[in-house]
Amino acid sequence: MQGLAAVVDILYPKDFKASPWKNGCGITHEVARDVISADFHWRISIADVRSDGPFSFFPEMARILTVIEGAGINLIMSDTVLEARLESPVFFKGELEVTGQLIGGPIRDLNLIYDPKFIEAKVEVIVGRAILNVAASMVGFLCLSGAVTVDRNELPAGAFALGSCLEVVLLPGATGVMVTLIDLV
């Protein structure tokens, strides 16, 4: 995915590109990225974390991790521990040495990695009845559960909508994750 989307793309798990983690310790499923030569200014991916271990380094990048299945993971750093719990986004710098320690078993997470020199980012979990009209350089929405429509199209659980302007409607009991990206340059 390059540049701004003129329309809404609906991406399904079968469309996500599987690739090894940068540190070789697992697999991520890339949902979308903005490709700038060999690097990226932002990347959205979903990972299954099945064991404790080190996180990949992404120097000069920022990360927002949101646990979408499982109890959570402690992100252990030299001077602090971030408690990433179900549906509670946490921010950390990509160049930090981080070890993940699972809480009560495996997790699945939505991971946004972005370059804060070029992108301002926000990740929020939306629970229950809501009507959202969001416009930005890029907006994404992952349906976690329940009845969700994006621009009047049904978005099933596990699917991801991506565009520069989204109208998202969640019915009672629905849950999802909204990613908002704003170009700074």
C-alpha cells in the first residue's frame, strides 16, 4: 500500500503477508505498510506471540502494541516494565531493548511501527455502539468482534479496513481497533 488511499480497501486475514520477525524469533502477518524505498514510514501487522523472548529492534521508530487476544504481555526494559493487557494500547520506542514475558499464555497483538519524524499516530480500542467518521492521511480499523460496517460494507471479525476517510459503525457488543496516521511532511 503506497501513499493515500482514494477508496476503502477491505483486507482479510488471507491477504495479510506472513514474514519472519526481524529478530527471527517468530512470524508477523503484515496488514499494510507505506513503502519508502526499502524502508517504511509505517507498518501495521498482527503477530502471534507464543513464548517469552526478545522484541526486534527498530531504531528511530516508535511502536504501539495492542493485545487483541490473550491476557497480556509484560514488556521488560532496563528501567521499566510496561504492562500490555487485552485491548489496552502501549507505546514504546523501537530502539529499546525489550523482552516480552507472557501473562497466562499466548497472545495475538496488533503492532503499529512508525517513524515519528514523518508520522503522528494514534491507536485506540473502540467498544460498543459507536459511529465514527475519521479522516487522516491513513485510517485503519480492525474488527475484533460483533457487527461492524465501514462505509456501509460489512467488516467481519479479523478483517481490516484501510483508507483516508472511514465511516465506521459498531453495533452494541462490537469491538475493534482504530489506527489513525497523519503525515507530518
